Amino acid sequence: MLLQGSEPQTTLCVPEINLADPDFWLRDDFHGAVALLRKEQPISWHEHPECGKGFWALLDYEDIAEVDKDWETFCSKYGVRVYHDAGTKIRPGTGALIELDPPDHTVNRKRVSKAFMPRQVGRLEDYVREQARRLVSQFSDGQEIDFVDDLAAKLPFEIISDLVGIDPADRPRLLELSKIGRSEQEPEYADKPEIPQQAVMELREYGINLAAKRLLDPKEDLISELAQVRVDGQLLDKEELGGYFGLMIAAGSGTTRAALSHGMLAFTQFPEQRRLFISDPVTHERTMADEVIRWATPIKHQGRVLTRDIEFKGVQMKQGQKIGMWFISANRDPRLFKDPFNFDITRDPNLHQSFGAGGPHFCMGANIARREIWMLFQELFARFPNAQAIAEPIRERSLQSNGFKHLRVRLAR
């Protein structure tokens, strides 16, 4: 397994780089290709049969920050995935925060934000550590595991399930539904696109039914709070409740799963960083978590749709066209990050865009994600300080998720 550090190269030339092709993101040299495109053509048009009507790709950190803040011109209400045209798919978060613009977004964000504030997250600290320790303690020295399925997927899913209020007996099925629902670009569903869509709908329906139960019998959980919210005297409708539930499960588990998996690989590729963290995990708590999140960029892009014709940085764009803000490019923009292809757990400041680029959709779960990352690696390396990946990861085939399907890891003291 080769160490990383210097800017990767690519065998592609600019006209051959197609960000709309899901197979592009399976290439070993995609980071090099993205870096080349960012230098030569930071705004470019991309089309592919699996990507609807195509989209404008934004790769420059500052360009993305400008667009993310201008929700009046670049709106979210038609969906935030560039491979979906408006009105063509129901997603986990359809009708919820991620697909709303101010002022609706502002009002809705207040409904659920209190559960994700630092004070609330602090109350979870002992529980998160307990869960991380429990998961790690199941394994023994010398054992080989699939880090994705055995650790990275389980910890964040358990935490968000407890926050939301999901019965433990129902969690294995919901975890499977969330996995299938984000797999619509995987080859096994090429001829069966209805299966991922059915998984999304089943996930949303579970949330609707759970909210109905909590309305009659409230508990101390997020779904109970949502079930009782009234706007102008009216309860949230079923589609809104389903959207909120789907978004919380998808965002609260899948993104941290990807970050943890990339973090494990990075600590293998940069063993001096693993030793540094083990030597003083408390000092490096904040900076380590943010560097893992920058390095991973769990969500490659978010999409927007133009509400009017504009000229942006000399490029003519039309109303109704899709825009892709490629955070995976911005997070390795050398104008913002010194040695961006070095994994450095002391990096400070670390103004990555993995949680958003300064607009209204900044991730509410950021503090929980940081906590989960720090605690899992602290517990893992306390027990297995020489744990390392022993094979190249199997990547998800996706334009949005930057996750791994599998990562073989050997646990070692």
C-alpha cells in the first residue's frame, strides 16, 4: 500500500475527465484528475447517461463558498444530488431540511437543532465512549475484520438510532435499508432501480409510523419532538415526517461511516500520525477529527438548481440547470490547505467544507460526528495500537457518497 503525500498524478487529460460518470470515481487516480481539472477548468459542464440532464461542476474552494451562500440563485428545493433531475426521485431527505431554502429552512432547522447543540452532545459523551469501547472489545489481537461493517457502520448508526428513538429490534433492518437506499448507482441495481427506491420509501414509512406512535405516547427522543411540532396550528404532514426521519438516519450514520473508514486507511498510510495521536489523544481531539473529516470528504458534492439565468465567473448558466459543488475538490485546494495531500492531525485551522461551505445547510450533526470519530479511534488504538489496513478498500460506486464498501483491517497490539 503506497504512502500518500504529494499531489497525485493522472493519466487523463482534461477533455477525458467526466465527473458525471460514476466509474470515474472508482479510478485510483481520481484525486489527480480532479486536481488537474481544478487548475485548468475550475468550472466545467459534465454529462453522462446516469446523470440526467448534466450539470455545471464547481471545483474551486472560493467559488463553492460563494454559491453555497447564495440560496436565492442556487436553490436546494429541487434536490441536492446532481444525478437526479427535479421531480424524478424520492430521497431519504425529500421534503426535509436538506431540500429546503430560507425562510422555510430557517424555521424547520430550529425544530430539530437543539438536539445537536454542543451541550446536548456533551451529555452523550459517556454513552458514545461506552458504545465505542463495547464494539472494539468484541475483537482480539491478530483478528482480521471488515472495518466498514464491523466498526465504522455500527457506531454512528447506534448513536443516531438512540437519538431518534428506534427500537433496537428494528435496527438491523433499517441499517440494511439505508445501505440499499444509497446504492442506486451500484452495478447490481443497474437493471433493478426500483429496489433502492423501495428501500428509501420503506425507511421513510417506518419514520412516519414511529412518529404516529410517539404522538400518542411521547418519549425522550427526536421523533417524539418532531411528531408534536405545530406550524400555524398544524402538525407536520406525513411526507415531512418521513423526510426528516430518512435524513436523520442517512446523514447521521452514512457520512460518519465513510469518515471513519477513510480515517482508518489514512492512519495506515501515515503511521507517524497514528503514533502521534496515540501519544496524546486528548491534545489532538479536535484537530484529528476535523482532519479525518477533511481527508474523507464523506459527501463528494451537493447540488443546487439555478433559479435564473446568470453569468458566473465568465460562464453563462441557464435557469433550471444543475450545479455541483464538489467539496472533494475544495478540501484539497492548495490555496486553502498547505500540503493538502498530507494527512496531518495537527492541521489548524482546518476550514474544510465537509460540513458545508458557509451557507444555511451547515451540518447540524457536526459535533456528534467529531465525537464519534475521536472516541472510536481512541478506543481502537488503546486496545490495538498497531491496527492497520491490509488491503486496498473497495469503493462505493457513487457520485455522492465517498464511502467504502469494504476495508480489511488486522487488529494488533
